[in-house]
Amino acid sequence: RFFSYIGANVVKNTVDQQHNHLVLDRGREDGVEPGMGVVAPQGVVGIVGAVSSHYAYVFSILGAGQSVSAKLSRSGAFGPMTWPGIEPDRMLLSEIPVHIQDAPGDTVLTSGYSTIYPPDIPLGLVIEAKVSKGSSQELSVQLFEEFRTLHHVYIVKNNHKAEIEALYEQVP
């Protein structure tokens, strides 16, 4: 299998800070490593930043500087999805070409263009589109996952991550 999962419980969670985070009750002894993704039943949660023997510190996607590679389900157009720092249930998907006109109402999914998250995890619905910098759109996305009620999550292990990263090292 390309991905495997480790179930975990949330023991701490913030949603109203500039750099939100979670603490999970799984750590090094459970096979958790920094850089692993974290997902919940309704979407992506964040990336493991540090681990102890029994706990993991997770950088929430609701944080400045965090980004998820996301795509529109209908067109497949993709770009970075980031949190604008306001509401814990809204993110912005940017770099979507202006000719993609049916974005509002479309489902946003993980693109699979990273070693962190599997492709096609539903993230949310596009509720608004506006032109940004003349050549692309910025889409407001209503997240499916309710971060204020997160209790159980899954830590994602990409079983092929080392091989993919070794491939990049071979390129001059």
C-alpha cells in the first residue's frame, strides 16, 4: 500500500491563533515521525512538526505559512490552499486559471502532488471566486472539517516517501 494510517486522539487544539497547532496522543513509539500528514474524517488537519515518545505536535493547516496542494474536482485545476487567518472554517485556493468558470459549488480535494497527503481527500466547497493579479482566481473554500470539534484523527504515513525523495536527489 502506498499510504498507511495511525489513529490518534487530539489532546490539545487551537483555532484562534496565528499559528494554530494540535497535540496528539501518538508519538515515536507508535511510528510517528516529523513530516507526516494528519487527516480527519472530513479533511486535512496538518503536518507533524515534532514527536516525543508518546505525543506528536502538529502544525495545523489553520496557520500562517501552512499550505495544502488542492484541486477542483470538476476541472482538475490545482493550486495552493492557505488559511487567510480569519475564520477556522474558510481557506483560500489560489492560482486557479481565470478560464475555469464553474468553480463556485465545486468540491475541493487534495491534489496528491506531495508526499504528505493521498490524492482526492475532500476538503470543502468553493463558495466564492474572484480574479487575483489579472491572470488567476482566488477561491474561497468552506471546509468540510470542523476544527472546533476535532477529537479523532489519522496520521498518514507515505510508505514510498523515502524512494520518491531519493529520486529527486538523483536529478542534477
